[in-house]
Amino acid sequence: RFVSHPENAMTLDYVSISYDGVHYEKKEPLTAVKNRLYEMRYRGELWLRYEFDIDELPDTLCVAAEPLCYTGFFVNGTAVTLTDKPWFDKSFLSADIRPYVKVGKNEIILSVSYFQRDYVYYVLFGRVSESLRNCLWFDTELENIYLFGDFALKTDRSRFVYDVRNSVCYDGAFAVCRSRDEICPHDLVTEGYPFFSGSVTLSTEYTHVSGGPTRLTLDGRYATARVRLNGTDAGELLFSQSLDLSGLLREGKNELTITI
């Protein structure tokens, strides 16, 4: 079980763009949109529509974005102001959007006055040195935005594929849902936390009998795991995936807490 629910996150990196705020093109990766705008040498008003699904209304739901050149920020038609409260990094501002979302499909629309200097296109498409390319900065930046809060993400487990170097690939959909009190710790990715980054503390009971196993083995993918047994520090897993608990285990019920 969770000792406390971690703050989950979801990256919104697919957008539909509009040049008039009414008619939107098909949804595609934001990187593809940015490249096309460079090739078009576009200058003018632009609207970006990020969509996400909600299966169950969570207890908390916020949005985070970099304070770029947005002229409008709307959640399901309601104007929202990013506050000075940072999320993850001081350059990411946030807003509580829980009052404006609903079960089903939701949208966040950002409006922007888009332009780039001619010099940007000269560096991008001209035959210039790598050092000059490395010094390039853009007049208008478009970036991913993020949802965060106390929620899990509903996924289609049959669409997960385990790949090289212990990676997990997924080509299905995501839907925000309420977080649960219990979770299978073997793989947080498939348990509703595919975008999660940070620490999570889990606890469980273990009944020990004399002569029973005393070594904890924790497999899976994690950086470190801090182990406590019955309120006492038992050690930290870093270069090993197992830990001897024989000096701390007691007959009967034991409370095992692990921070991953």
C-alpha cells in the first residue's frame, strides 16, 4: 500500500494546431508541428489544442507550463492564469484545473502570436557552422505541457511491450483516473504511473516464523531503495537487489516500508 499517494504526472506532447482559432488540423507530435512552422516561415496568430481523457475525476489535477509567449490559456473554454507557484522547476508555472475538467474528453487551448526573425531561418536552413547553430535561440518557443496531481493513468496493459535495456514501450491511450491505495510495486509504469519521476514509499506486512526466510530481494528497475523494518532503518539497496534482515525481523507480524 502507499504510505502516501505520490504526485503523478502526464506529459501532453501531441497537439492540434489552428490558424484561425476555429478549424484545427489533425493531432500530431509537437516536434512535427514546430518543424513545419519553421519550414513555412510562419508568422501570425496560432492556437494549440492539447487533449486528454478523464475516466474518473481525481482528487487533485493541475497543469504546468513554461511561461512563454502565450496570449491565452483556456481549459474547456475557461480562461486560466498560471500562478507563480512553480512545479518541478522554477521555470514551470502551474494552475489548478480541477474545477474546469469533466469525465470524458478535455482540452487545453493555448493561443500565441508566432514569429521568428529571418536570422533564425538563416541558421536553420543555411550552410552555417555547427558553433553558430549551437548559439541559436528562437523568438517563439512551443513546448509540451504537463498534468500533475493525485491521480493514476488508466492504460491498456496488452499494449505494453518490454524492450531492450529494461525499457517499456506503449502505443495505447491514457485516461486520468483516481489513484488507488494499493499497488503492485513490480512495475509502476504499468500500474498507472508511466510518466512518474521521483520517490514513492510503499508499506506491507510480513509474517515471520522462526527458521523462515530473512533476506529481502527487490527486483525491478529503480535507482535506490531505502528499507525500514518495524520503524528501524534496515539499509539501502544501491549496488545490490537484496538485503539481510535477520537482525531486525521478529516473530509474527512485521511492518516493511520501502522508499523507491
